[in-house]
Amino acid sequence: MRELIFQTMNSTFDLTGKVAVITGASKGIGEAIARLYGSAGAQVVVSSRKQEAVDRVATSINSAGGKARGIACNMGDMNDVQKLITETITAFGRIDILVNNAATNPTFGPVIETNEAAFDKIMNVNVKGPFELAKKAYPFMKEKKSGSIINISSIGGLRPEAGLGIYSMSKAALISLTKVMAKEWGDDNIRANVICPGLIKTKLSEALWSNDKIMHTMMKMLPIKRVGTPGEIAALALFLGSDASAYCTGSVFTADGGFTL
């Protein structure tokens, strides 16, 4: 009986035969998701801005017995977004899972000090890019009446974070966009869900978790008294990419140690 339960659990989270595209996958949360998906049997498209960086991760996944291909893509460049879809279909013939993880934040401080160039870059990479990528993946998912879109937002999208006003706004827009996709594409059996991580130990957030004063304040607010790991977000992304979450769509999942309570 125990062996049967174990086999059932394995099959529930099995991604064998599925093709997963993951943006921002050369490091941090995206890399953790790519590696976990690869170990779960998915054919993984590792995407980020630099070809050398995505090739490093893809090679590592392949060396571990998985199947991966690196395709460089700047999510702020819509020609690159189209190229990512075209090369994925050429290589694998399908798209089953799309994880929009790539994000940027070139500015820190009050919104009044945010210039137009920074605003446009944040909105292009964090909102327009994921929208266009999902829209271009949609026909391939619709054709086989199956698909899972997972957008990586932030707790800043639920309540604005100090100094990160436009970034927080972009992440709020991504949450809303996810719900729109879920509502409009549900008839095609395409699911869309969003993950809102809290403080996760990545290079992007190093200025926060390496600051003793900030961490002292945060530890007073966190029920779970530590910083999260990329692997913990990857585990949630595996749930959302697999059949285990077949009845979940339009949902907002926080993984923040209780920070937003």
C-alpha cells in the first residue's frame, strides 16, 4: 500500500512528455524551477538574456539526465519574445507549461523620482513581455486543449513595497493579467495561476537579505523567522505545472513566510 501511494504521488507531479518554457531561468528562482522541472521529466527551455548563461543551466540539466535547451531572450524585446516561441516549437513541437519569471527593477526610491525610461523598462519586462509570450503560446496550448501558465509576481503586487513603487505596480498588473487569462482561456483548458514570493535568497534581493538592519526589522514581522529559498518557490511551481493542480486557475499563491498576514 505504501509503495502504491508513493507511485501515485510520483505520477501526480510527473512532467514526463511536457515542454516547459521558463524565463529568467539562468539564476535564482527561475533556475531552481528549470532544474526541478527537468528532474520531474519535463523537456525544459531555459531562457534568459544571455546565451552563455542559459547554456550553462541547460548543460547542467542534461548532464543530470534531463532534457533542456537554452534559448536567449530579452523579455523587453518583443522580437526576442517571438523568437523564443518560434525556436521552442521548432525544437520540441509544443508548449505545455509557461513560467513567466523574468523581471527587472532598475530603480529604487519614491515614484516621483522614477524617470520615463525606468518606468517603460519595468512595464515592458514585467508585464508586456509576459503578456506577449503567453499570447503567442496560447494557440499551441489551445490546439491540444491543455496548458498551464504560471506567472511569478511578488508580495509587492499585493501591497506596495517601500522604494519599489513602480515595480510593485507592475507586479499587481501581472496578478490581474493572470486572472484575466484564467477567465478567458478556461474554456480551452488552459490554466493560469500566479505565485507571489516574499523575500527569497537570490542575487536580485541580496541588498535586502544581506542588510542586518533590514533583516532585524523583517524578523520581527515574519512568523517563519527566515528568508525563503528558490527551491521552495520551485516546489510550488511544480505543483502548478503538474496535474496535481488541475482544478486550480486564477489563483494567487503567496510564499512569504507569513509576511502579508
